[in-house]
Amino acid sequence: MKRVFEHEKIDVGYNDLDADTTDTGRTYTAPDGSSYPSITTVLGVLSEDAIRAWRERVGEDEANKISGRASNRGTRVHSIVERYLKNEDTTDNLPHIRQSLENLRPILDKSIGKIFGLEVALYSNHLGVAGRCDCIAEFDGVPSIVDFKTSKRIKKKNKIHSYFAQAAAYAIMFEERTGMAIPNLVIVMDVDHEKPLVFREHRDNWIKLLTETIDEYRRRKMFGH
């Protein structure tokens, strides 16, 4: 029997944010007209050198194919998980996408409690960034930022620092917009041919990396790197 999820939407003060995606990344426009870079784009500086080296190693065409497939899969998995949490029908997806949901369902059914928002567009005047958060909900009874990821292989906690910094940014943005503190960060990762992984962290452990990376992003933009 399918689990029915309870929703208690927390108002952030607007319906959505306009987004613009270019070769240099994504920006969001706040209600007052201010433009902020996507937190995903900003945190890209953490893996810039590694990605450049990988592209040189495998070649641009192959790198584009691999990146395109990964991005497409990630988008589809995010979409089916969102629909499942909205208590909507999910049967019209491709078999491998439905399998990803089946992999994640035991975690979702057991741990996700009251849902405060899904695919929530957020921004922070304080941080000067914006983004779209997968899920804000009770996770094992604790208000949490819940981010869903896909991976071809098992990843260690020390290899996903950018994920925690991203989730910490969402927590700060959400508190700035609503006044509701969300100290708990949860990464739920569907891994090919493996059991899903769940990582938990506290927001405050990642603020230093987050703010340092934002500063580095601005420095690179200023000097054209």
C-alpha cells in the first residue's frame, strides 16, 4: 500500500523565481529584480579543476555525452521523486527511472514526515546566491533540507563536500525567507546497482566552506578566471 505524505507548505513570500541558464551557469532573478548566481554554479568552482582534467582525459565529445546522460537521469529521478512525495501517479516513467524510485522508496516511506516544500526556489541577500531546493521536510522527525542525488558508483562522505555546502546554503536561504531554522542536512543518493546512501550533517559545519567558496567564485568572476 502506497504511503500518503502530509504537506504543510511554508510560504516563502513569492510563487517562483525566474531562471536564466547560459554557458557560464544559471542565475535567478529575485522579486526585487536583483540577479543572483545559482548555488550549484557557485559551488562548481570546487570541482572545476577535476572536471577540466577529466574532460581532457576522455575527450570533449565523450565528456558531453556522459554529462548529458547523467544530467538527464538526475532530472528524471528528481521529477519522479517529487511526484511520489506529492502523492501523484509515477507509472508513466521509463523502467530505469521507476527502478530508481523503487530503490529510494523504503527511505522515503520510513523517514520523510511532514513536507514543508518541494522544488522550492530560494534566494539569500546575505549570501548573494539563489537556488532550487529539492525537499524541505521532517526527516526522522527533524526539520531537514533533503537533497536527492544520483551516482554511478558509491561515494564517500569526504568526496561530497559540495553537496553539504549546497544544502547548507538552502538552509540559510530558507531561514532568511521564512524565519524557520533548518539545522539538519540530508543527502539521499541513488547508486547504480547498489543500495541507496543516506548522509546526514549539521548546517553549521558547512558554513565556512560555503562562504569561502562564494568568495572564491566572486574573485574569479572579478578577474575573469
